[in-house]
Amino acid sequence: MFYDVGLDDGATQADEDPSASAGTTEWVAAFLAFAAYQTFFAAIASLFVWWEPVSGGSGIPEIKCFLNGIDLPRVVRVKTLLCKVVGVTFSVAAGLPVGKEGPMVHSGAVVAAGISQGKTRFWGVDTSFSKFSDFRNDREKRDFVACGAAAGVCSAFGAPIGGVLFSLEEGASYWSTKLTWRAFFCAMTTLATLFWVRNMDTLWLFSFGEFNILSGESSNFSIWELGLFVIVGCLGGLIGAVFNAANEHLTIWRMKRINHSKFRRFLEVIVVSLIVSVVSFLMPLLWGHCTKIPKDMQEWTNQEKNLIEELIPFGCTPGKEYNEVASLIFTEADTAIKQLFHFREAGADDSSTFSSGALFLFFVPYILTATLTYGIAVPSGLFVPSLLSGAAFGRLFGHLLHKLDHTNGTFADSGTYALMGAAAVLGGMARMTISLTVILLEATGDMQYVLPLMLTLMAARFTGNVFNEGLYDIHIKLKKIPFLEPDVPPIAERNEIVAGQVMSTQVKCLRPVERAGVVYDLLRSCGHGSFPIVDTASGGTLYGTASRYMLCTLLQRRAFGSPDVLEDYDGPQQHLGPRRLSPLVQWDTIERAYPRYPKLSDVDMREGDRNCWLDLRPYANTAPYTVNETASIQRTYRLFRTLGLRFLCVVNHNNQVVGIITRKDLLPEALTDSLLRGRLSHEEADEDGRGML
Amino acid sequence: MFYDVGLDDGATQADEDPSASAGTTEWVAAFLAFAAYQTFFAAIASLFVWWEPVSGGSGIPEIKCFLNGIDLPRVVRVKTLLCKVVGVTFSVAAGLPVGKEGPMVHSGAVVAAGISQGKTRFWGVDTSFSKFSDFRNDREKRDFVACGAAAGVCSAFGAPIGGVLFSLEEGASYWSTKLTWRAFFCAMTTLATLFWVRNMDTLWLFSFGEFNILSGESSNFSIWELGLFVIVGCLGGLIGAVFNAANEHLTIWRMKRINHSKFRRFLEVIVVSLIVSVVSFLMPLLWGHCTKIPKDMQEWTNQEKNLIEELIPFGCTPGKEYNEVASLIFTEADTAIKQLFHFREAGADDSSTFSSGALFLFFVPYILTATLTYGIAVPSGLFVPSLLSGAAFGRLFGHLLHKLDHTNGTFADSGTYALMGAAAVLGGMARMTISLTVILLEATGDMQYVLPLMLTLMAARFTGNVFNEGLYDIHIKLKKIPFLEPDVPPIAERNEIVAGQVMSTQVKCLRPVERAGVVYDLLRSCGHGSFPIVDTASGGTLYGTASRYMLCTLLQRRAFGSPDVLEDYDGPQQHLGPRRLSPLVQWDTIERAYPRYPKLSDVDMREGDRNCWLDLRPYANTAPYTVNETASIQRTYRLFRTLGLRFLCVVNHNNQVVGIITRKDLLPEALTDSLLRGRLSHEEADEDGRGML
């Protein structure tokens, strides 16, 4: 009678049914067993997150960041994959209002990243000998992760095109045909694999079922109902906005009070799981009303007949009656969504498979527990909870419409409204645009819904955006990750900011040939990933850039030239000439360490080394991306966003470095700051910057 | 009996039917009337192209170029739109094997471009007073054209998502969420308009009809048939490649012998139209065989019953028999495609609605005349001819499979094979990838075909690419347009070319303050669109760039300073100081002329003006895009492609201009050239380049 854990139900249900018509003691015993099971599974899921904290949550914010060019630690590790996959199995089995779709996208991305590297320390595999080593750089890895995410979406929703669009919309800001083609191929392979693994009828891991059965060849809705769909979209956007706001406050509270201790996080999972158990058990009891299973099903489709079998008695006579609320709570979320989409209204009168009261009694507690659950230390997707609560809301909406007008055929079937509701709430929560439309369209499998879905999702997005951002963006912001939105913040566009205004003028730079001690101190004093190399011989023009990992490797490998090969050359008059001033380290040696380069702590710097010369010229990137100080902020932003840059040198007309822009400087708050600082202080700072060289 | 011209048939057919069972004289009369009609319509279509030559052809290559950043003259003018729309109506009505989809995409793009400008000289409208004037620049116009193309695809195929993807794949190389969102909104509006204008049953202007009727809830094909679909894809790719090669040779011949004279082009249309008439009339006569219209249609769908009514007797007893070849030739292409897709094989035995012989007798002449037709001086799309011949080929393939195995149900319905054949031939001709899949998928309206379509299209593309390029690309190449493919040519990637190798070192540059005579002579001596301004005071660093239109406007407006305000300042020692040396022209004045700036011929340059000073500093773009000479060709290519650049300054470490790269330098042939020139001559050239400054 409790939420059945595997994919096969029916068997477990039969075992539990005897307790259905029993006394209070048996009810209590049933509840205790149910709660114990749920909590046990939730605890296991939480233990995996304890082991690898990154595997908690849906993983989509992390993938968004990765595709945006931010390399969050441990996001694409094999250990994360393992914890995510096993963890999500248990968290779904625990009956928590969580989905497996987000984690599936994350898993796809990890698999892709792993394949691109052909190397994992976790399993001790390394395929450096093969062609795979060509892929060992951030750009290729990013492309692979985009493909993996596409494959993940494809396997989660059976939506190959939606998957490709998801990757493109979220990450690959540069439309490269090669990448599109790769992602497309990936998604296609995933789809073909799904075809082979499962038989054709249960093709999708996730499906909305068949829609075009009810009405035959004509459309399932009339044109004027598009207006109603827009209203559903607006309401869904509102629900999503409230959900996001509540979850945001909850997350802020959690960050303060819970997240600093792993044990508290574990305890929180136990508590939330118990709350979910109580709510799940109480609601059907509160409903306490048995509904007769429809008898005259001659003209019903096989799909509906199958769904009828999934209805749950919960205290009613098995096989004849069912409890409406229990049927929504205790079946798989997948099945519950299909029930909401496909059960036809039983007749022209009020009686429906799910009545308004039952839908309401399911919708409100479910979305509340979902709000509570997202953010606890278990792997948890958000798509299914949003879709399910949205479907309940949409069906409720359709139901009320049918109450307004009893004649048959004025309004579309409530299932259509359930679909729109699902889209609206999901859209209001996630605020994705074209990719979400395509994903839902592919899951629906029926092209006639393209216009209603587009309208609903747009309405939901616009309504939601009035109040706050999408939930993924909120979580990214809360983590203080310098995530760059696709478009330049409006404040920058309004005020025509130029690169020179936002740059930081505290430039830490190196000379082409530098003393090892200076390099070491510089690396220790700040955590930047890249440093400009400035040619003092030609009056401070930009020579190139040196990355932190390269400098660390050089120091660790002790590629030092004797202190005597060169006198100190601080004056701009001296030309270094072409000779190498320190031993060469092979490029390959530096590259091979990817992605775990030596850290500064691995460097053994002795006092005698500090005066040795480090010749950076062979390793410098001599054609780094730069912007002129008078370049518009739009161009600067676009460079960062399309190329996933983390750092950019700002130069003047003589190619002299006058400042540095990092991602943090381009966030809306930083842009506002630099506007307030104003032109004057900028010019002061400018002088400082030049002084440094 | 001849091809009926409007959208409503049936009425005209009844009038012609008496001639069906008549003697030779009546046949000849019928043919003459038929040929006269066809030729008359074709001549009218051709006259419109005579008036505006750009309106000939499908328009998709022109839109591709526009989105690529190449502003072909007159492509987005209102006159072009008018000629295109009226012309295509007549060329389709003339019964030529042409489609209206390509011209529809072009028309959508023109409408969008017009709206973005809010101004047309053709109708004398100008809305400079409104917000529209903000959109008057090349970038916004490009975005609007992308949206218009999306709307065009949407209206042509009822494929909103396919339309958005088409725009993104073909043009908008930079994935901007704003653009996606706009294109999406455009496509949605188009769809909603279509909904309102037409009733729900005949929703799409172009439709593949309902597919999921035959098999009910199960799939229309078995998994192992995916292999067969790949074979269909390969064969379709082969057909497409042959089609492209033949059309390429024909076009080269045309460019030599026909295109230089408008009268010859007109004559060619008449000749081709007569050939098409003869072939169209001869083929059904050659077939000369009457087939009985199926009687037992109890279990047939309405769609099939409607299609049965479209069958054409052509000499057989009307209402009882039909001529198979005539039914394919003399119906609308739309209907013919649906017939090929949806007529079920009449039984387990050989007899089918269309027999192999008829399909063959239709396919071969049709594709030959289509090859002949594409490129003559009428507006003509390529989608429908490809789809129709592909559908015939695919059905033939399916038919032969059914002959191999007489048992029912081993192979999928021939209609499914017809769909795959249509996709394969279209894919083999156009070589589009993800956008074509989505367009076809949306036209099909059934998600179960996603995997077969993907596989077929990929197979067609790969097979075709072995032999030649897509037809649109071939035509772009033949017109010698510097079109940049999405990916860097492999030769550049293989040889690790840097920007310094491909640049042209013959840089024509100006000084920040220049004598009017020098500017005038420079503009007259070459047609470049942009010139670097080099600051001689600081040793030749790049000051900014000046566009041709800006220089012309300044000369035309006589923004000259007296020759005496400044001595000649060729030496690098002199600083100009901040004072303006010539009267200012308002920026707005320069911008308002967009897109028809004054030409050099509009400038009235007198001898006395030649020594006057032109102060370019207020107008220069002081932060132009540049690349370092050591930058990789990939980065250079990406800059051109993503930003639609036409010109890029190459600078050295001191920001001194060492060369210029234009689009032509990045074409594969130019890259090969610069490789052959080799490093040595590059360095020589490099010296020259510096010498120039």
C-alpha cells in the first residue's frame, strides 16, 4: 500500500491490500512500515551525497555553469556520477517528490566528459596513447559535456531535438555546426539504444502517452481556447514564481543553519522524509472517500484501460473502488501524470475520474513538500514534481471550466488542460524557452500541441519573470558563481559602458623573463588563473599571457636558468635577444597533467632558486584575446560568453595593458558599481594602472 | 485535363473530361491548349524576373548569403518581394516542376527586412520619427531577416521550430537568446495567423497528412527496417549528388551562353516550358493503361477517400478508372506527395494504387525536367520537386521490397518508404542537417519518425558529401560570393595557419587627419568598404577604422577644413592635439542615409578642395576588431563568421597594422594559395607591409 519502490508494481500492491479494510491498529502499523521504508531509502540516498556533496540536487545548475565556462570542482568526476545514479534511485524510491530527469542529464554530461578525457583517476584508466588525448582541453571537454547533456535529455524525455536545443540554449553560446552535429548524433545514438533496449511499446523512460486518440482526426481543442491556455500559462507562471521565491528563502536559511555540517544535512533529510511520509499518508485518509471504478469502458482505449488498473484502493474495495488522492500519491509519478493527462471525463455531468476536491487535496500538499524537498542532501530532479503538480493544477482548471458549462464539447478535454498546466508550472519554475517547448512537444508526441504549448510557456515565462528568476538561476546566484546570462545586462546597454569603465586596474603582470621568486610570490599572493606578460623592452606592450597551471608546472619542474645569464633588466632599453635563458620543458609535459595540474603547494621553492630566471617566452600565449579600452561592453560580454573566457586583458591604442576584466566584473552588480564609481575615478585608476607597468 | 492552375480543382477537371475518350485530333487540340496555357504562364513569370532579376530562383542562397554577412544588392527590396510573389504564383501555375516554399522563405525575409527599416523608397514610406530608426543598422537587419526566414519556413511547412532552427543553422552563427526568442515569437505569430486564416482541417499550406492512422497505436515500422532506411538515405544522397552535379554543369553553361542577355533568358523559359509540357503530356500517353479505382474502401480513412477523388482519368472512364502517371503529373504537387505517402498497398498481392512501372515513368522524367528547370529565369523553389521525386523513388523502393516478400506485414507500408525517400532526396540535394529533420518531422506531425528521419537524412548527407556540395552552396560558389562555411576549411586546421599568413599586406590606410584629395583618390582607386586609420604620430599604431560610406558622406557634405590649419605632418613627431580641424557633420546625418549612402560619383570634388584637411577622428571607430598576426586562423575565421565581418585589421605586438584580411582571404582556395606562397614570401611581404606605413 505504500509507495512501491521499483518499476514493477501490482505485485507489491496485492500484498498490502488486506490491510486496506482493517482497524486503527493496522492503519498505524501500515503507516509505521511505510514511514520506516521511506526514511530508510532517503537516508541511503543522503549517505551518497554525504560521500560526494556535489551529487546532491538536480545537477542542472552545475551543468549550466560548466557549459557557461565555469569549471566547478568535481562536477564531472566518476565518483559524482556513481553517487548521483545510485543516490537518485534511492531518493525516488523513497517516495520523495523528486524526479530522476535532472540527475539523468547530469549523468549524461559526466559520462561524456569522461569519454572525452579517456582517463579517470577513480578507476585508474588512462588512454594517453590514443587519439583521445587530442580532446584533453577545456574547449573540447565543454563540447563533449554539451553532447552528453543532450543525450541525457534525450534518454530522460525521449526528446532528441529538445536535448540538442537544451545544450545549445544553456551552454554552447557559439552556434557551431560541428557541435550541433555532434550533439545531434549523440542524441540519435541514445534514441537508437533506447529502441534496442526496450521494446517499442514502452519505448520512453518518460512518456506523456498518446494524445491523438480521443478526437480521431480533428483537433483536441478549439482555436478560441488558446486564450484560456494563455491564462493557464500566466497562473502557472505565478505558481512557479511563488515556488521559486519560497525555495530561495528556504535555501538561504539552509545555507546559514544547515549546510555547514554534514550531519545536520543528513538529519534534515530524515526529518523531511518523515514529513513527506506523514503528508502522503494523511491526505488519502483525510479524503476518506471511495470512488467506483468506471464499468462501461467499451470505447475506452487500451491506454486508459491500463491506467485504470493502476488506481489504488487504499481502504476501499479492491477491484471495484479506488481512493482518488491515494491513486495520485502512491503510484509512480509517471503514471500519475498519465492518469491526469488521459482519463476522460466520465460523462457530461460532474462525475469525473478525479474530482476537483481530490485534485486540490493532492496539488497543495504535493507542491509544498516539493518546495521543501528541493535543496536537501539527496539527488533530486525538479521536472517531475513540477509536471505532476502542474498537471493536477491544469486538470483542476479544466474541471472547473467543465463545471461552468455542462454541455459536452464546449471546452477541450480536461487532459489537454492538464498538459497545459504541466507545461505552465514547469515553465514558470525553470523559465526555459524554446528547448522546453520542444522537449514537451516531443514527450507529447503530437504536433497539434505546438501552438498551445508555445503560448502557455511564453505566458508562464513572462509572468514568472515579473517576480523573480528561474529556479536554476536562483541557485546559481546563491552559490555566488559568476554565471554570465546570454544577454548583456540592460544597465550596461542603457548606459553605453565601455570596457575601460569596468576593468580592474590592479593588474598583476610578469615580464617575459622573470625571476622565479617573483613568479612564486605572485602565484601565492593571488588566485588568478592567468597573468599578462608585459614586454618592458617596448614600453609595456602586451607580450602574451601565462596561465597559472603552466607557471606552476615550470616552477615544479625547476625550469630555471642561472641567475647570472641576465643582469636585472628593469629598464625598457634592453632587448633580450632570441637565446633561451632557461632549460625548456616540453609542451607535452605540461599538457599531460590535464586536468589536474600541479598546485603551488607542490612546488618546492628554495631560497637559492629565488633569483633564478624563468624564461616564459616559449610558453606564453602570444595572441591572447584582448579588447581596446574604448570597446563597448557588449563586445566584451560577447567575447566572454561565446568563448567561455575567464579573463581578458584590456589594452590601449599602443597595445599596453591598462586593465583586466574577469567574469565577476561583468555581473550586473559589478556593472552598477562601476557606473557609480563614475568616469572620474576611472581615470584616476587608469593612471594607477599605467603606473604599475 | 491539363494541370489545373488554382488551388481548387475538381471543377476544371469535369470540364476537360469529355476529351478523355476522344480521337487523335482532340488529343492534339488538348495538348496544344495545355502547352499554350503552360507557356503563357511561364512567360508571365519570366517577365517579372526580367523586371527584377534577383527575384529568379529559390532565393534561399541569397538569404543564406545575407545571413552570412554578405549584402547582395537588391535582395531585400520591396520590388523583389513583389516580383517573387507574383512570379512564383505564375511559375507554379505553369506546371513547371518548381515549388513555392523557397520563394516563401525569401518573401518572409524581405518583409522582415522592410519592417525593420520602416522605410521603403518603392512606396515612399519613411518612419524615421519612430523607434524603428534604432533598427537601421546591418546587425539588426540581419536579425530581422533571420526572423523573417523563420516565419517563412513556418508558413511554408507549418514548422515553427524547424523555421527557427533553419535561421540559426544557416545564418545566425552566434547563438543569441534574444534572436532565438524573437525568431520563436515570429514563428509562433505566423502559426497563430495561419490558424485564424484557414480552418483547422486544412491548416497547413503544405502538409504531409496524417500518418498514424494505419497502424493505430503501434509503430508504423519495425526496428530492423532502420537499416533499410539508411540504404534509402544513401541512394537518396546519390540521387541528390547527381542532381546537383548536373545542375552545376547546366548552370555553368547557362552563365556562359544565356545569362548575359535578358532576352535569351526569356527565350530559355519558353523553351523549357514547352519541353515540360511535352514530357508531361507524353508520359501518361506512353503509360496508356487504365487502372480501376478501388471499390472496397470500408476501412479506408477519410484522408484516403479524399485522395481517391483526386485521381485523374486522362483517357480512362471517369469515376471508375484512372491513369496512374497522369494522376501524379496533373495533380498539385502537394496532393501527389500525399497520394504517394498515404495510399495503402491495395492488398497482399502485387496490385497497388501506383505500380512500379508508373512510379518509374513518373520519377525519371520528373527529376530530369526539375534539373533543367532550376536556374531558368522564373522564381522557383526546390523543396517540392525534391520531395515529390523522392517520394516516388521511396515508394518505388518500398514497392520492390513488397514484391520480394508477399506476406503482409514484413515490411512497413510503402507510404513510410515514400516519406523516407522524400527526406533522402531532399537531404541529398540541400545537405541541411538538424533543421531539415525538424522541418520534415513537423510537416509529418508524428514523433515516431524522428529516428528514421534522422538516420535517412544523415545517410543522405554523408553520401552526398562524398561527391559534391549542397545545391545552394554550389550556386553560391558559382556566383563567386565569399560565403564562409560554418567550419574552418580543413586545410587551415591541418596546417595550423596563422592570421599573418593569409593576410594581404597591401594595406591602403589613411591618417587621422587627411587631405581630401588623398581620401578621394583612395576611394576611387579601390572598392574596399573599410579603411584603417593609422596614427603616424605614435609610429603607425592603429587609430581606428573609417567606412567607405562615412568617407563618401563627409566628402559629399564638404566637411573640409582649410588647407592652412595644419602643415603637412608626415613625420611621426607631430601631435595633432585635441582641436577639431574641420567642421563637424552630425552622426545622425550620416546614419540617416542608411542603407543608401552617397556613392563616390555623388561627390563633387573640385581641384581647390584637394588640399583641404578632413578630420576623421570624430567619426572613426576607435575600437575595431583586430587580430594579432600570430593568432590562429580558427580564431580569425570565427570572428568573421560570428560577427558577419567583411574586413579585419591584422596588427603586431605594438598594435601596428601589418595587414588586412577580407572574406576572400578565408575561402579554401585563398588559404591553399597562401600556404603555397609559403613562409618565406610571407616574411618578405611582411617587410613590404611595414614599409607602407
